Amino acid sequence: MTQSIREVLLAKMEIFTPSEQKVAKVLLDQYPSLGLSAISNVAGHAGVSDPTVFRFVVKLGFEGYASFQQSLLAEIDMAMNTPLARMRAFHSETSHEAGPERTLLHVAKATENTAAKLDTEAFGHAADLLADPHAHIYCGGGRYTAFLASTLAYSMAYVRPHVRHIDPALPHTGDTLVDMGPEDVFVVFDFRRYQRSVIEFAHAVKQQGTRVVLITDEWTSPIGSFADVVLRTYAEAFSVIDTKVPALALCEALVVSLANRQPEQARQRVEKLEALRMRCAASDAALPDGESPWLDVKAKRLDLI
């Protein structure tokens, strides 16, 4: 199975029978722990019979419940592979002394893999949401993905208005959450090991009615169970890092698609921004060396402290 079990459950939810949907939903709600328990436990949580659960996993492509659990364990083992373990494995190989070419080839392969497996329908839906002229766009990520959210927000702000980069943590961004509504879009980045504070914030955003676009890895953040759109990247781990280059490339593809959807609006905004920057540059050039109206404002503010 090339897809994770979570991905299969999410992708096929609409074609499952009502009884199968019950099984899929309890597996997703307690993913992955419930799937590792006895078949009777899964059946009890779903309110169906043991044979129904058995037929369900066979329908997913497994020989039986045991093979389903083996696949789930393999998936967990891969997902929980820590940076330290990856580093040890990488440096135990005889080729670890290879130059930067090897790293760059890994990155290129990961980007190509992401492009080949990209859900183009989901990508188009995400681009449509980001092009909504009535929407305010918020971008946020966790410890290792905040830079992706920042880059996407900065790039999108060049071609459309009302874009913000935020810290997706309830204690820090509660005032922003209050302002988010059904017309808005929250683009959230969450990669393994998934960050609880980001998941909780995304869930609170969804409860506000705001549309959620998740950018995640192939194992899929728990946010995927309620996000409006899920975009996945595929990157084989190497050394101490999981490369984020495919995710960055996906961000740039979204910005390009956004500009292509509204070329005239994007052109006008870029022209205004460039004109403003040229005026600022001309103003600074006309001042004596060492003087700047921006520095003067900062100095006055410091005098007030």
C-alpha cells in the first residue's frame, strides 16, 4: 500500500457504506492506537459486529486484521523515526562521506515525488480559496514549519491583500482567532512529529467556521480529519532532517497559481508596491548621510519609554 492507512480512510470515506463509515471514523478519531487493539474493541467503539470490521479491512486491501495491524505498525515505525535515529542510520552507511551532491539529489527526488503524487483537484480547490477576494488569509506553522508559513504569507501579500502570518497557539493568538470567520482561510503547516498546540488552534479555527487548508507530510497531521483541503508532500527521510523543500515548492506553486487566477489584480498590486518602494528609496536617497525619517520616529518612541 503506497498510501498511509489514514490517507486511504480519508480518501474513501464518501464511498464507504454507513457501517464502514462508522469503523473508519472511530479509527481516525483514535488514530493509530485503536487500530492496534483487538478487533472486538474496534467493533465496540464503532457499534458494529466483528465480521463487519474484518470485511472492512479486507475491502481496504488487506488479507485480514493481522495484516492490517502489521501495516499500521510499519507506518507508525516510519512516522516515529526520530531525527537522532535517522542521523545514526545515515552515518552508519559507507557513503556518508559523499559531498553535497547526494543531499541535493535527495531533495530533488523528494520534490519530484511530491509533484508526481500531487492531488491536483485538492491543489485547485486550495488555490480557489486563496483567490477569494472576500477572504482574509492567515498562515501559521509550528516549531519547524513557521518559516514556511511566513514565506507563503509574504509571497501571497505581493499579489493579493489581507494576508497575515500568525503564531497558531491559543495563548498567543486568541485575539486573531476572534476575528476569523467563515469567509476567511487558514493555511496551516503541520509535519511529524505533529504539534499539539497547532492542532488545537486549527480545531478552534474550524469551529469558527473558517476554511482550513492543511499542508502536511504523507502520514498526514490529525488536522487532516477536519481540514477543508489537504495537500501532502512526499519526502524520504535522510540524515537528521526531513527536507521541507517540497513544501516550499508547493507554496511557490500556490502563489503562481493565485497570480494566474487573477492576473490583472496581481499586476496592479505589484505596480503599486513597486511604486511605493521607489518613492521610499528616492526619499531616503535625498536625505543627508545617516538621516532617516524612520529612524527619527523610532528615536521619538524611545524617548517616550
